[in-house]
Amino acid sequence: MPKINRLSGCTDWIDLDFVERQRTPERAMKLGIQLQLAGLSLSNTVSILEELGVERSRKAIHDWVQKTDLQPTDGRSPNHVALDETVIRINDEQFWLYAAADPNRKDLLHLRLFSTTTTALTETFLRELRQKHNVESAVFLVDGAQHLQTALARAGLRFQTERNGNRNAIERIFRELKRRTSSFSNCFSHVEPQTAENWLQAFAAWFNAPK
């Protein structure tokens, strides 16, 4: 069983308003969600809850994560934004995960999953990011991808090419995401892209949560 870190601290960031009937103690539900997002498989999460006297199926825990609708908190005003994309595989198909991170706080600001990568989709991602956060005066840190630079220029946002330094923040996040998606076949096999994106949004909320 993998070592699970970052499980101390509050769970106030997990909102259980979706619960219609209290079949499971709130504390157990929050622990199940936290364990699953922190790196435990659904099967191992079931085993941990069983040790605490709570018997729930893998599907039930999966549904908890999906129904909480967890997302990164809005309203940030970062000085820098690391912007990048990476390939995520779902049912043996390639999707592109766009992500923006605050390299100073090492938090995720926004992420989206697209079926392809184009300048137009990058512009869509930037428009959503601007609706969520105050990034008008931020400097965007990008690699050499031309479509990222073109979209930023069209949006009138400042950017600079940086392959190391502050951009390492998003590279570390992507490494963690890739570790999770490559080892978590039960999260990204036999699911719709929207289900995978919901999990990724929840992961971002967990990643940003106070530890």
C-alpha cells in the first residue's frame, strides 16, 4: 500500500452538501475522499474504511469524489502564472490537460481537459482563467510552445519563456498527476472524459488545501 502524505489538517474544503441521506458518517466520507485524492486506490480506500467499521463499495467512494464538485478556489491575484499542457490518457485515447499554477504559492489556479490542443482552445482556457482570477498584471511563464505564446499575445497578457526556475512548480504538479494517472487505471479506464476532468478538478482542490 502506498505511503499517504498530507492527510493531517482540516477537511473544511470538502463540502458534503450533495448528501441526501446520511448513510455514512461525515468524517468517514471526508476521509474516503481525502485518501482517494491523496493517492490510495479505490480498493485500498475501501479497506481503510472497513478497518474503521465503515463498509462502502468502490463505486460509492468514486461517486463521493464526483458529486462533491471540488474545484480550486477562485479570486487569486498571482504575480506570476506558470502555464503548460500535458497529455493524459483516457481509455487509450489522448487528451490534453491545460493547467495554470501560481509558482509562488505552488497552487493550481485552473485546469481543463481538451480532446486536442489548439490556439483557440488555449484562448478558451485563458478566458476561463481570467474569469476566476485576477491575472491581468501577472507575467505568464511558458515554454517554447507557439500556440501558448500566440494565445497570450492575442489576449494582451504578458509572458516570458522560461524552461526552469519558477516554471518548475507546474512541472512538479504534472509529474504528480502523471504518476497518479499512470498508476490509477480504476480512475481513467472505462470513464467519460468529463468524469476524468471532475476527478482532476477534485485533485486540484486537494492539492491546494491546507495541510
